Amino acid sequence: MKNRIKKLLTIAAACGLTVAMMGCGDTSTDSNADQKNSQAESQATDDNSSDANITGKVTMAGSTSMEKLCGALQETFMAKYPGITVTAEFTGSGAGLESLAAGSVDIGNASRALKDEEKANGSVENIVAIDGIAVVVDTANTVTDLTTEQLANIYTGTITNWSEVGGADQNIVVVGREAGSGTRGAFEELLEIEDACAYAQELDSTGGVLASVAATPGAIGYVSLDVVDSTVTAVSLNGVAATEENIIAGNYVLSRPFVMATMGEISQQSEAVQKFFEFIQSDEGKEVIKAVGLIIPE
């Protein structure tokens, strides 16, 4: 009996030692896993900190139609990267691209596609958004739809009275942008009326056109779709309203790219400029673009 009890005690002691050893083994494994996780988290924090600590400057100049977009991108980007300062001047597409070619800015903003001669000097076309061009009239105007032919004839001076297109007996006041404007260039090119327009007023900003049309009886103008508000009426073209859905579907004829041109590829730019474009192309950047009423390019 004594021998039997002694044997059982020996077996129990052996089992206890094995369990203890296994427990030690598990603790070691857990400790290694915790250490690896801690190292991974530390590395991720270091990476994020590294991005946040990038310093530099991004300078832009160009299209007044892109002011709303640039302002929204500046605000969100600089909040995320406080070490990078982004500045923008709104001088018109042509002037912005000239500043880029002269090396005065990092990015030339253009509310139109680049011309062949602009590409030939090394400017690279980076399309960041798609915008519609809305045709607007004062809110008292009863004309709510025009054909593209009628619109072209209004801007070239062939049609001069609203009664000719189903409206009141009232002279048409043709309002547009100044020479060199990307909006004007895109508008005239899409209607095939380049250098043939008879403007009563040529204004140097999108806001100026909007305000003038709103305040002038019988006026007609064109502005970026994202700035249209209740002070004017947006006219349909060929029975199609100026909406994002219609632009995406290809049904609305007046749309153009918003370009942030660089001298050389993005990969050749400074770290700050590359980080700015990386942000624009991110999900967060795309949300900013959509929030100001623009369309993400495919």
C-alpha cells in the first residue's frame, strides 16, 4: 500500500512539473508576441510622426474657378501636415501656367486641358477633378432651356434679344470671362466659337460673372457649376440640366478638367509637393473634392 501511494505521489509531482514548464513556455510565447506587437505599433507611430513632421512649402497660382477647391484642400491638408505651408494665388489659368513655366510656383492651376505648346515646355497635366460649366441668367428671366446652337449664336452676337429664343422682348447682355481665363477657353472651345464672341462685359473672376448676371436684367453668363447659387438661374442645354449625374453620364455638353500642372512628373517634385498630391489622391482628399461639388476623374 505504501509503495502504491509513493508511486502516485511521484506521478503527481512529475505532472506538476510538466504543467509548470508548459506554463512557463506559454508565458514566454505571449511575451514575445507582446513585444512584437509593441514594436509594430511603435513603428507605425514613428511612420505617422515622420509624415506629420515633414516641412516645406507648396505654391500654386492660376484658375479663379479653382479657388473653392484649393481653399478646401489647403485647410484640410495643412491641418494634417502642419509643417507644410500651402499658398495659392488666383490669377487665371494662363497666368498660372506662365508662372509655372517661369519657375515661380510649384503648381499651375488650370480649369482647362493643357495646350500642346504648354506640354512641350515640360508642363505635365495632372487632372484632379472634373467641373461642369453652368450657363446662368438672372432669376427674372423666363428662359430656362437653350440649344447649344442658340447659345453659340447668343455669344457671337447673331441672337441679341431674348424674344428670339422664347423669352421676353429684352436685350441680351452677354457676360463672360477675360482673355486667358480657363473657363472662357473651355467654354468657347466646347461651343466652337473661339475668338468669335461679342462680350458686353469681360470680368476677371468667377464671382464677378455670377454677381454681374444676378444684378443685370437680361444678362447671361457662364460659371463653374460648383459656385451656382440661388442668386441666378442655371439654364438647361438641349433639355439637359447642369448636374453631376448628367456630366458623369456624358449628357451635359459643357464640362472641363481641373488641372494642377507641374513642371515634370509628380515624382520629380519636392517632398512637400509629392505629399500634397498623395493627399489629393487619397480617400480623404477625394472626399474634399466631392464636398465642393466636383467630380472625381476616372
